[in-house]
Amino acid sequence: MKTAVLSCTGLDKPEGSVAREAAIRMAEAANSEIICPVLLNRSLARYEKVLADNSLIVVDGCSTRCASKLAESLDLKIDRKVLVADALKSSGLTLEPTLRLETNGAALAQTIVDGLVQSLAAPAPAQPSGTSSTEFPPPGEYLIVTHDKFEFRIPVSDYWFNENDVWVRPLGDVARIGISDYMQQSLTDINFVDAPAMHLSVEQFGELGTLESSKAVFEVVAPVAGTVIAVNSEVVSNPTLINEDPYGKGWIVQLKLSNWPEDRELLLNSDAYAKTVKHKAEEA
Amino acid sequence: MSEATFMGVPREKIVWHPTIDYQKCTFCMECANFCPHRVFEQREGDRRLVVANPNNCVVFCRACSKTCGPDALSFPDKQATIAQIKQMREQVSVQ
Ligand code: SF4
Ligand code: SF4
């Protein structure tokens, strides 16, 4: 896959210097095109061809996520991203408070590049065989919660919700997870899905990846405990599917349940969730 | 008014809100502009931002910390909070 890298300029924090270094190393290791964020901001035309010919990797330094926000503001399709601050946490390294690249910064940049090169070589997270969407029939009837000119749909049955607007639909010992129509509308168009890793085991209310829109970064709070057995590759490549069909084709992950039905005690049924949504919509 | 509950427990009994590390905060106000629940408030003086309404914070949400460049916002431990909530739910159901 041919790639282009858009990174932080690296002139505000040490994490930024690492992002910038990772971009340079991606150019060396994987022949990626480097996109200068300042120049891109000044002249999209300069990079039109590069963007048309390559998949875009975004490397942000810190959670301000300037590079991501720039890409979003220009409506660029992001294929992969890395947040150096997160990579730093999982590496256990510490960075010196300087903008010059130090030994640890260089090591971290290399780890990031190795991870990217590896993920580019591996095929996209596949849907394991035998878990086609036909096993989960589409949602049936909906309850409708209205507020002002908005309408929020909630499937009448088969779905359970946590108060963080994430649904679970169990079927035997597996379950699908996604976000509610209410949350999908609050986030507006979702432009990036950071899905959890396959085989990740998660506790109830643990983190199952994040979704990003121009308005927010949303943490998917697991409604149930389990192990990730499938990631919906269609929403990873086309995140607005979540906006279009939040309870059906917009499912995010499939879990093997580890503590059902006990987990259900802490979840809301459709009627209770409808009340919660009404309350949230009135407060917002 | 005790209408606000989370998982059947009165909201004010659950400790869940961001804490600002004033050594790190640059008062960029990204978090305050981001959160729709009026958890943060801007003030005069040195500490120009405070967590004024901790109980407005949505339990288990950590979204504002994902907008904070200097990583100045922290939250309680989730598992500990869940354990706490479960315990309170049991007390409520016994009464
Ligand atoms: S986003 Fe972080 S640095 Fe900015 S005001 Fe909030 S706590 Fe402070
Ligand atoms: S955690 Fe969520 S609800 Fe709480 S202050 Fe941050 S953004 Fe607001």
C-alpha cells in the first residue's frame, strides 16, 4: 500500500518531535510521502496528487490532535493514525522536556514506525468466517423519543444499553456492540474508528476503542464483559455507516460473552434507556 | 432533588469527575468548550478553570481528557468505581 504521512510539526512538545521523527522514518522505511501540515494548511493544491495516490497516515503528538483536526477540516480520508502520547504511555518510556529528539524519543519513533510498517503488511482486520451479518437479524420495531425537531430511535427488543449510550445485542454466547442513535446524532458524522484489538478481553465498562467526529472523541464503554472475536471491518473503512445504521450494519465489535446474564443487571432495557435519552436530550 | 441516578444509585454518591493538574494545565479551555454538561467553570484569578459541578460529569465518560494536549486531566479508577456502585446497589436493594 502506498502511503503519505501527515504529522505534527513538533514545535510545541517533546511528543511532537517524536511525531515528526516518525514521519521522517516512515519516509525512509516505507517510502511514504511526507505532508507538511503548515504547507498543507496553506495550500491543499500542493498535495492534491499525493493525497489522491496514497492512503493517509496521521501521526499526532498530543491529544490536541492538530494533525487530525487539520485532516478533518479538509475532509481528508484517514486510513490509520497514531497518537504519540498514547504510544508513550504503553511504551513505559519517559521523554525529556526538550524539543530536541533524545534517545528515548528516537526509540519511541522507531517503535511507532515498526508498528505502522507491520500493520501495513498485515491485511485489514478481517471478519472471521462464520460470523456474517445474517446471523444477527436487523432490528425490528423502534421506540421513538422526540425532542424538539430531533427523533431518536431505540429498538423495542433484543438490545440492552449502558448509560454511556452503548448497546449490546446478545445472541447465544456472543454479542454485538454498537452505539445508540442518540449518541450517533450527538457526535455527528463519525470520521474515524479506532477499533479494539482482536482477542482483547474486556471487563464490563472497560474501553472498547474510540470513535472520532469533528465534535468529539467518544470512548466506547463496554456494556458487557467478554473477548473481542470480530471487528466490523466495514465500519473501520467507512465510519459513517455507524451514522446511517447504528443498530444494524453500524455494529462495531462482536464479543464472546464471559459474564452474561449477570452483566445485564447493570444495563437498561429499551424503555429505561428511552427515559435516559429523553432526560439527556432535555439537559443538553 | 435526587432525580439524577446512575445505575440505580444517586449520582451524588458516586465519585466520578475530572481532576485538573494545575502543574500541567495551560488554561487552553479546550475541555471546557468541549464538555456540554457544565462540569467546568472559568474563574478570575490564578486558577482560571475549576471543576465546579463534579456531579454533572457523566459517570465513566473521560472524553474531555482526550482533548487535553498537556494531559492535565485525570479520573478515578474505573474498576474501583464499579465495585463501589455495585456495593451501593446491594445496600439499596436490602433496604
Ligand atoms: S484541556 Fe487541559 S490544558 Fe486545556 S484547560 Fe482543560 S485541563 Fe487545562
Ligand atoms: S468526562 Fe465527559 S462529562 Fe465529564 S467533564 Fe469530561 S467531557 Fe464532561
